[in-house]
Amino acid sequence: MRSAKDFFAPLAVGAPPPPREIPWRPSRMIHFFDPSNEKMAAKLPQIIPRVDVLLGNLEDGVRADNKIVARENLIKIVDGADFGETQFWIRLNSLDSPWGLDDLLTLVPAIGENLDVVMVPKVQGAEDIHYVDRLLAQLEAKAGLSRPVLVHAILETARGVANVEEICAASPRMQGLSLGPADLAADRRMKTTRVGGGHPGYLVRQDPRPDDPAAVRATFQQDPWHYTLARMVDACAANGIMPYYGPFGDIADVLACEDQFRNAFLLGCVGAWSLHPVQIDIAKKVFSPEPADVEWAKRVVAAMGDGTGAVMVDGTMQDDASVKQCRVILTLATRLAA
Ligand code: GLV
Ligand code: MG
């Protein structure tokens, strides 16, 4: 394993850029916990083996008068934890809060060897990532960490959405991006009060029937997050990093949660946040390819031989491009099975 220093060693003039060495690891659910909540912390030994990523949250959701205790508890929790294959991430306080800098200064030296990814909220542009990147480089060097801490940004401001491409490209540490629908809704002056999901008022109504203008007209609810999610997925794919849905706040509505997560999966996302244990299995199911889709993909790949040309499979035309889609599904299934 290359050291953090090697990973970010300055390039000699004319040298090719270093290969991205962010190893693929499953991250179907990023499971949030509040380190200042002792009851939640006590359940972690049961939670850790069930999740791909465990995240200690220091930002929104943690009371202002608990910020320091959350940070201190986090160090104790990590000290005594057995993470096995599970990744450990933290969500920093925002860079314009009184706590964001101290979160990094305290936690990287204390838990850096266990820290896979730092999630940075309310990222506005590349400058926020550069700031965190430079601090991490210093803190890693000082602590002598053996591998770089990666960075994940939350897309939750209008400026952040406008700058999404430069955010993705801002550092080789960039691991991925999550949609932050609650803060984004507020920043955009949307008129919703939910955390993710749809709204019954955001709909399209069927046109009137010319032969019966008084007939009841059906309405179809629309997804207010489609635009941002699609934009985020494109920016991530273009920069080789991973997109995530983010939070779904209506814990009791498991059906709608599954639908939102599935839309995100179909559009290209690799995972979502789980805010409650009930959302862990939803994310695991949704962000793993369906066995029937894997079988179909295998049939198409087999039928296409060297992957070029066109064939008919069960009455559908398959060609070079459909084979590529099938390989996306097969690669994910193989990686998750490994
Ligand atoms: C998440 O942080 C959100 O604001 O939705
Ligand atoms: Mg937020």
C-alpha cells in the first residue's frame, strides 16, 4: 500500500498524473449515528456488521451544546470498535461553523488510521474541497498516516449544484457526492418541509378530454429531485467518483423510501444514507442488482460473443451498447459477491 505521502507526491514536470487508487468497496448504505447519543452508540456492535459504511455524524442533527461531547465520544467509540470490512466515515460540521476546523484537527490525529472518508457538508465550490484537502495533507503527514483520507461532498446548496463539476474534479481525494435534499430545498427557497422524497402538490395533471371536458383528470406526482440527481450522477461519472441519494426522512414510509432509493439506483447512484436501522435492509436490497437482471445480463453477454454486432434475445435487439450496460450490472454483482 502506498503511503499518503506517495499518493499526493507533487508531480515532476511532464510526468503523467498518478493513477487513481481509490479501491472499490461496497457503500450501499451510509449508516448515520450521533456519537453524543449513548443509547445509539451502545447499539453499534450490532449495527456495524450489517452496514457497508458507518458514519459518525457531527453536523446537523447533533445539538449545538453536544458538539464537543460528540467529538470526544467518537474517539472513544472508534478506539474500542471492531469494524471488520465496514468502512468508517465522519460528517464534519460545515466549514463556516465554529466546529468544522476543530473536528478535523482533533479527529484526524486521533482516529486517522480508521478513517476512510470525511464527508463535508454544504460544499459550495472547489475552494471548499481544496481547503479540506490541504488540511488533510498536513494532518496526515504530521500523524504519519499510512493511507490518504478520502473526501465526500454533500450537494446541498444552489451554488454547490451550479459548481458540481468543479467540486467532483477538485482533488484526487474525491470519493463521491451525496444529494442533501433538506438543506438544498431551503437554500433554493423550495416550499417543502420534508427530508427527501416527493410532495403531493408537485404533480402534472392530465389534459382535459376534448370529448368530455368535465371528466375527472388524473394527476401524476413528479420527483422534485430528478434534475439534481441526474446532474450529480453525470458529474460523478465524468470524474470517476460515486454518487449517492442522501437521506430519506420519513422513516415509517418504507415503501416511498424504497422507491426513492430505487430511482437513484436506476439513474446511476451506488448507495444512500440510512438514518434508522429499518433503512439498512432497504438500501442493501435496492443497491444490489436483482438476480433476474444479473441472469438476463449474462444471457445478453453470452449471446453477443465478442461484444460487437447485433443479436436478438427474446425479441429484443442487443448490440455493443446494450452489452456495456449489461457489464455494468455484472461488474457490480461480481464486486458485491467478492
Ligand atoms: C442533508 O444533510 C440534507 O440537508 O438533506
Ligand atoms: Mg444538510
